[in-house]
Amino acid sequence: DQQVKQNSPSLSVQEGRISILNCDYTNSMFDYFLWYKKYPAEGPTFLISISSIKDKNEDGRFTVFLNKSAKHLSLHIVPSQPGDSAVYFCAASARSSGSARQLTFGSGTQLTVLP
Amino acid sequence: DSGVTQTPKHLITATGQRVTLRCSPRSGDLSVYWYQQSLDQGLQFLIQYYNGEERAKGNILERFSAQQFPDLHSELNLSSLELGDSALYFCASSVGQGPYNEQFFGPGTRLTVL
């Protein structure tokens, strides 16, 4: 049962254009969402996050949008650069008792930015 | 470089064997997390330790166990290995316990079970 789904395994975008990566979730208890970027032979690197009390969070070229009613979030990269080519993972965390939480990851989307 | 180190980088072993993966967290981080990434899958959370104590458990098989030592490094032990255990195993660390504390990932250990 995949609680976090990234339905597009790959995405190609021209340099300078917008990249939009999508993520859907099924668990209504998720209240914190993150995007990670992963280059080959490296571990994932935190990119940007959003709490469920917000619907948008922006950090430079990266913006994450959250639509709670649709259980959908997206990552926008504007403008896209060749160095953005990587696998992007969406992750989510649920409210639970205590302070320890676990992250549930999607399967990732390979973004290729073409020069 | 995230500051999280994992050894070994690669491990090739046979079915039925036992292996130990090692993780050293970033200096000052008290939480260690273990994840498994199988082919074309997302990262599956296995287990979390905070300052030597187990804090959260995911879909970790009974054949797998982990611990965090007083110097805060952690080991993931995989026993009675099966072909399906072949995967990338990532360790991450954070200062605190929850996801609001950014998790920093190591480069991973690639385990191949033949």
C-alpha cells in the first residue's frame, strides 16, 4: 500500500523552463511534507518542506504547493537548470503520539533538464 | 558531503549469510535513521534511534536488527540474507527526533545478495 505516490517516473524539461513534479498521498494524517533531491552515488539531500497549515512555501527557484483537499503536492522549479537533473523524492510525515516520526517516501521522479 | 559516513560502500554476499552495515552520524546529531531502497522503489523507513534508544520502527524484518552505540554510531545487522534483500541501505542523522529536524543522508551501502 503506497501512501505516497509519484506517478511520473521521469520528466524532461528544457533549460530555463518550469519543471513541475507531482506527488499524491492517501494518508490524511500526514501533516508535514518534504522534497529531497538525489544525485547518482549520493544520498538524498533535503530541498524544501511544507507544513499542512500552509499551501505554499518558496525558497529561491523552488516552490512547493500543497492542496490538502486533493491530497496533492507539487514542486515547481523555475527556471530549470541542467544541474537540477536528479531524482526527486516526495516524503511525508504523520502526526503520532510522542515526538518520534518516520518519513514515508514516494518512488521518485527522474528529472532531466536539457541544455 | 553531508557529514554522515557509511561503510562499506559495496557489499556482495551469498544467501543465508549475515552482514553488518555501519553508520557514523554528523557531529552533534543524536538521531540515526535507517532506510532501504530496493530497485525503482522509494526509500522504505526501517528504524530510528535517538541517543541510543529505539524511537520508531517501520517495516523492518525480524531478520534485521540495529543498535546505536554510546558514541552514537549505529549498526544495521542483516541475517539469513535472501536475494530480495539486495538494495541500497541509507543511514541518515538529525539533531532531534522529528522530521522538523532535517535529516542528512549518507551515501548509502549497496548490498548485493547472490
